[in-house]
Amino acid sequence: MISMADFEPISYRIRIGVTGHRKLDDAESVKATVKRAIDAEVENLFPENSRRNIERVRQAGTTGISFRVLSPLAEGADRVIARAILDYPGARLDAVLPLAVENYLEDFESQESKTEFRELLALCRRPVTLRTPRVGDDRHDPGDQAELRRNAYKQVGEYVVDHCDVLIAVWDGEPARGRGGTAEIVNYAKEQKRPVIRVWNGAFEVFNRQSSNGLDAAALDGIDRFNRQTIRHEQRADYAQNLDHDYFEKPENASEIAPGVRELVNRYLFPYYSQASIVAKQSRDRYYRAGKFVYALCAVAVGCAAVGVLFPAVATAAFGAELILLIFIVLALWQARRKHSHQAWVENRFLAERIRCGIFMAICGVEPRPIEVLPYMGHSQTVNDWTVRVFDEIWDRLPPLNCHSRGDCMSLNSYVREAWIGDQVTFHKSKQARERRARKRLAEAGAIVLPTTVVAAAVHFVLGLWQPEPQIPAMARIMHHGLDQGLSLVALLFPAIAASLAGIEAHREHLRLEKRSANMVPQLQRLDGQMKSATEPKRFESLLQQLDEIMLREAQDWLMLMRYVEIKAS
């Protein structure tokens, strides 16, 4: 048994994008000015509440704060700024390339420049290439190829702006000399209300200092909460031991996994998967308990009020009980919101799902694609989301993954189909059945409550038409009065019970979750059939990335569904 490594806190990184001219008269002067600008301005560009959060976290020492630079690594400013930022302790590089590497190298003038590019590119774990086909493969004439390049440079500049917190531009202030030029990218950043630090001639200035779409340390809170979660080491270690069994001992083909992979996963991935999964389960249980508690007590509180109205002799006790129940409801809601139970559940569950997929990708030696947040998800998740940042940070810590041969593909193929795809098919079938049963139980309860209420109302109406005459025996009058009171109680209480059942159904989203799992099963089974015939490394890698993409979109879809499901006692 390989022991799990200790949990190392995740750092919060300020993302700095770069743009600028390729020809620089004094690269060292530019580099020094960039550092002065970063030291003097970057943290001051945060709003006041974010600066307070940064200072609080820095004093607590729970979460490190560093930089991540996004650069296309073109000659000149792109590389000078990247090197300046990489001089800071713990800084990382994200390379964003406009073209496939072979095409991009054609734009560099000397062998020395090409060597420098490759050295910097090697520092990036997962370069993003916006245009993967070779330009020449499109069979356009030279003029069209030049246009493709210009468009690619414009797109890479806009990508950097869209994914950074602040843009540093080495710019002479003159208009752009071509599409995708520095001036055009700076203007795009201004339109997007992104803070821009312009560096030129040994000085710097800031545009969009008070922008609404710039530096925001909201992700810092999520990362710091993740680091500070009080999970006992023994609990995390036991959880990781079970994971080790599930991934490396239970599957029939686990023995085919390359040596060293098990140790890599235990050291770099299991600690964070355990952390996120344990927090998610604990938070989910608290949230579900609070929901059941609140909806059940709401119905009981209505019942107490009804008793108080219908039976004056016990009115004081009944209304007192109602008050106590309402206080319990308020406290339950306050406690759930104070502990961020719902938020902690959905966010940590999303993170755990991404790490779980990453475990399989690491076992197979394949890099997952960076998490891209689609535009329609903007209300639920953004590139600034702390879970996105944490996964990137976790993955960047992994050593290089080993490429596999055709023989590896054949052995890992069976492992992936059993341990990943097959497990997910089983999970979604089980979840579909479980959600259907829960939904039917609630529907059956509602089917009893509503007709009972209708019948009680009808009997109550008929009873109201008949008033006992004075000569009717006292026992009959007492029974009439008792029945009237009982039917009144049903009329008041049962609609509250029906509302509570509807609240529980909305709270748990049984129907939507059932349909989501039903839709996932055929997708996974289709991919399983394709995976079965994958014998070449490229095909195997492509299908793995498709599977990872499906799982990512499923997790994001679940996040969008569950993020706004709240306990509503009104």
C-alpha cells in the first residue's frame, strides 16, 4: 500500500496577460519597468474589499498568493514580460499560441529566437493552441494564409484579455500596424473594462483603474476555505486508501497500469480528491438535513396554529409551540447559510468530479483539456471560479506524463472501459432508479393528501348545511362539533403538508436528476463501443479527451442545475 502525501495548500494566482511590440530597444529596461509596475500597481487595482481579503489571507498564512502569466510567447514584449513575472517566487506560465507550433516557429527570425521560444514553452504544462491545423493544410493561396495569420494573432490577443485579471502592454501609444497589433488588443481590453498597465520608455500608466471587469479576489475566498477545511488527516488518509483500492486493485486490468503511476496519483491527486469529496458529502448531508427539517417543521407549525384557532382551550400552548417551531426553522436556515452548506456542496462536488476524471487521464498518460466555461454558463460559473483555478493548480503540480505505445492502449482500453465508463454507466442507472423511486414516493404521498383534502372539504360543506336541532341528543351535537373541528383542522393542515411535499421535491430536484442520468447512459455506452475498437495511441487519446469533455459538461450542467436550488421556507 502506497501512503498518501500530505495535503499541500493551493495558491491563489493573480493572472497577468501580456501584449506588446516585437522590437524592443532595451529589453532589460522594459523588464525592470514591468517589475516596478507590478509591485506598485497590481494589488492596488483590486477593489477595497478584495485588498482586505488579500491582507487577511496573507496574515493568516493559509493560502499563498502568486502570479500566473498568460503569454503568446512571441518575440519581444511577450517573452520579456513573461520572464519578468516568472522571476517572482512560485509564478507559473500559461502559453497561449495563435498557431500550431510548426507554423508559429516560421515567424521567428533566428535559431536563437526559436530556441528561446521552445525553452519558455517547456515551462508550460498545457499550452493552449487556438488554431491546431497547419496553415498550409488549408490549401489557400499565400494572401489567404497571411490573412489567416493576422486573424490568429487577433484571436490570441483577445483570448489573453478574456482570461487575465490585468493586462500589461509594452506599447508606444501609436495605432496598430496590423490586425492583432498591440493598440488593437489594448483597445479591446478597454472595451472589456479590463485594467491595463501600459509600459513604455521606463515609465508606466494605468487605464481602467476602477474597471468593473478586472481584478477580483472572490476566488481567493473559495480557495482559502478549501485550504482551511478541517478534515482530519486520518479521515483523509482512510478515504485515499479506499480510493487506491478502487483504482488500482479492484479493476481486473489494474495490473496493466504502468509502474510509478500509482505513486503519482496517490501523491498528487488523491489528497485533493479526498478533501473535495469529503467536504462535498458533509455539506450535502447538512444541506439535505436542513431542508427536510425546515419543510417538515413548516407543516407542523401550521398544524399548531390551526389547533390554536380551533381549540381555544389549548390556544396558548399551541401558539407557543408554533413560535418555538418557527424559531427552530429560522435557526436551521441561518445555520445552513452560515456554514455555506449548499455552496460548499455543489462547488466541492464539481471539483471532486474534475479531479476524479483527472485521475483516469493521469493513469492513461493523457493531458485533459483546460476547463473552458461556455458563454451560456456565465451565470453559474466563470473562468474566475475558484474550482477552475484549483484544478489548474493541482494539475500543474504533476510531473510530465508518459506517452503510451500501441500495447499500452490495448491494456488501458479495458481498464478505462471497466473502471471509468462502466462505473459511470452503473452509477447513472442506479441514480436514475433512485431518483425515480424518491419522486414516486413523494408523488404517492401527494396523491393521498390532495384527495383527502378534497373529500374533507366536501364533507365539511355538507356538514355545514346541516345544523343539529336543539332536541337532538347531546352526544350527537358533540360528535357534530368534533367532526366539524376535525375537518377544519384537515382543511388547514393538509394543504400545508402538500406544500411541504412540493418544497421537498423542488429542493431535491428528483425529476431533473433522473432525466439527466437517463440521458448520460446512452452517451457513455456509445463511447464505450468506440473505445472498444481503439488500438492506436492517437485514437485512444482522442476518445479519452472526448470522454473527459462529456464528463466535464455533465458536471457543469449539474452545477448549473443545483447552484440555485435553495431551501425556501416562505
